[in-house]
Amino acid sequence: MTVDNEGCKEEEQLRWRCLCLCRQISPVGSITSLLCRFQGGLCPKNQYWFIDECIDEDLVTYFPRSIDFEHKLLRAVVLAVESDGHELTEELMTAFSKRLITDIERNNNSCSQWSYKLYAYSNSGGGVNDTGLSEGIRKSGQAGIENAAEVMEAETEAIAATHNGLRTTTKGDERSGLLALHVSNDMLAGETGCWDWEAGFFLSEYIFNHPGLFRGKNILELGSRCGMAGVALARVSAASVLCTDGDVEALENCRQNLRINGLEVADTAVEAAAGAVGGVKKGRAEISEETEMPSIAVQRLRWEDGIATLPTDSIDIVVGADLTYDPVNIPPLVKILKEVLISPDKNTDTANDVVAYIATTRRSEATFQKFVDALEHEVELQVDDISKEGGTEAVGYKTASCSVRFCHVASLEAARERIVLHRITRRKI
């Protein structure tokens, strides 16, 4: 490879990373520092690229950023241009001036405490020079965003009447799936359930990397939070997904996030099982042959209330991420896991055992150990840490060779080595 080709590849990677950071509403300083690393720094040519591809890209129309973020970002870029001694382009100054005035139409949620964020995922998390996602996962990610754009177009008067498809602005987009999230800028909102927590990314990566474990299965998600794992499960063709959370605000936001990713959502598992979404046979949801749309439902579930309202006879897999941030929640969490995994509603002679996959970020060692001890205290449960397990279950999962990863999510990469994934099953006697 020639030096010029290597330089072009590095430049493309920098641009793709910059676009990812802008879509994720990343810290302004991280974005401006990256722009200064472009060949030519913040010269007029790179200012044009930044405005066209990052600030005014098509996706912003459908998933608007807060005006406050864009104003701070553009102000920082203007100051960086002046500091580097480059000429300010008219396009950059116009974009900055527009954000000085509150734009009610583009910020129609009228609340700077909430943001739309877009996360790309691809082979090895690179997005540019990887070999590409499997066709099914990549196309489902692109189709989900396109479908979401159509839904939002129909509901938002500020959006143009015609949408002719989303342009791919970089080589990264051509090889990546996209996942959209509406999240709070306050991590405590919705009892912490409206924040994009690191373990949710980790669990979603595991789902993307092991589609065969989840395809055609009926999934119960505990503590669904912003709905990230629910979207991932739908994209690997789970038969049904029941997203639950104890907080009403978090559950409503989860419902919105499922919808903006192109999924139809039933209000309860009962409605989904009645055929509101997907196909149903003998009480078990199956992927509709006509739409290939899994059955998706949301339902409020407080762990202390038990499993009375859950379709325990049809659950195949339980998933959850970052469920143990408060040690008070550990006893009811372990109790409901045990009730689902060892449900008397299942015919154990004919049914497969229920499996739980729980991702946990080790923030407090004492809290984490309390969770592990509570699980291991249940003699009927088998608990395995598969975070670094070899073989087909988790090959390369915490290494650079990981097949599918989210692209340039700094919080995830900083926490990755502290995230533990447990597989919990009924203990074999």
C-alpha cells in the first residue's frame, strides 16, 4: 500500500469517527480536537465537509439534536478555526448564527434535557475498512432507520413532505447499521432508565454477534431502559420481545425508541399474543411470514410484584443490562429470575430450559459481589461468567477481533473491561 493510500484511509477513518461523535452528541472538545487532526486542519475545505456531512446531514431532519448542543459545537469550531489562523467560511458562520436564535421547529420537543442519538455498529466497530456486516443485520439496521424516518415524517409537520431515502455520507455508513435512541441528558431521569448505559451496548453487541441464540426465540427483557437491546433482538429476528420496566417514564421512552427504529409496538404481551403484531400459533409468538416483523410489546413490571402478569409458559430467554446499580433491587431481581427460569408453567419434559443473559458494569465491587453471591446462593440456578469464555459462545468478544461492535462509543470502550456477562440457567441435577 502506498503512503498516499494509507493517508487517504486514515483521513476517511477520522471523518467517519467525527461523524459518529456528532451523531452521539459527544463532548464538544472531543469533536473539535478530531477536526483539527484532519489533513489541512480546519481549512475551508474541511469546514465545508463538517457543515455538509455532520451538521446538515439528512438524518438530523428526522432525529434533531438539541439546539444547545449544536450552538456549543459550532461556537467551539469557530474559535478553533480562528485559533488556527484559517479563514472562516460563510457556511460555518451562517450555521452558527442560525443556532443563536431558538429554532422551535427543529427543536420541537422543546426540552434541551433530551436528545436523539445515532449509534453505528459494524464489523470490528470500524465502519470504514471492515469487511461489512452480515447482510441481514446490516439491512435490518438501515431499513429500521428508513422506516423510522417515514414514521416521523408522517407525524412531524416540520419535516419535508417527501423522503427519497437516506444518503450514505461516508464509506462507514455503507457498511454499518444504525440504531437511534431518544435519551435524557439527565442520567437520573426515569429512575436512571432513560440513559444509554454502557452495559446495554455490551449486551446488544453480544446479541448481534450471536444471532443464532436469539433467532426465533421469545425474549423477556428486564429493566429495558431505553430499549436498545429490544431493537437489537428484533434485528436478529427474535420471534417476540417483551420489554419491561418498573418506571413509567422509562417504559414510555422505551416504546418511543422501539418505534423510531421502525418497529411496531403493542401495549402489552396480551395484545401482542392476540395478533396485534407479528404472527401467533398456539400461544407462542412467531415471526410473521408476510412482514418478518417480530412481536414487540412493552409492559410495566415491578420485580417485587412477581411473575403473575408474564407469559412464563412461552419465555425462552431473559435478558437485562445494568440492573444492579442499587443494591436494594438485588433480592427482587434474583427472585424474579429464579421464578422465570424455574417456572412451573413450563413442561420441563418437552420444553427447552430458559436461559438468562445479564450484563453488569462493575461500578461498586461490593454491590457486584452481592449480586453474584445472591445468584450463587440459589442452589437451583447455574451461574456462568461468559465474558471471556473461549469457544463459540464468546470468541474474541472482549478483544479487537470482536465481529460486530458499536463504532467509537467512548463510554463503552472505557467501561468494556469492567462489564461482566452472566449466563444463568436451571442447574442440572
